[in-house]
Amino acid sequence: MTAFVHNQFSFDHDGADRAAKVARTVKTAVAAPLRKLSQRIAAFVAESRSASEDHKLWEMALADARVMADISRAMKQGAPNKVAFY
């Protein structure tokens, strides 16, 4: 019987292997900086949101003496906890 398929040839392709290695290298080289950047952006957004909320609370305190009294009382209660003993 005659064999029409010549199986002595390799199915691996050097170009495909190189491309896979380059893709893995690029993925590892890009992933860490992108992760750090996304963490920095998330921290910036959280700080910005917190600052905005603080500003709104301060504007409300300027308009309402009860809110200002609450803030003042909270600051006085928290002050002894922030004293450093040397």
C-alpha cells in the first residue's frame, strides 16, 4: 500500500515559537506597570472623592452651627488619641 502522507516533517514552526515567546515577554513586561498605574488611579479617585466630601461637609458646617459643633466635638474627642509620648 502506498502512503500519501509524508510524516517525517515537523509540525512545529520556529516563527510561531518565537512569536509565543515574545508575546509572553511583552505580557509580563506590560502587566506589572499597568497594574501599578491602575492602583494609582484608583487611589487618586478615592482621595479626590474624599476631598470632595470633606469640602461639602465644611460648606454645610459653615452654614449650620450644629454641624460645626459636631465637628468640633469630634475633633476634641480624637485629640488625646493623637498625642505622641516621647
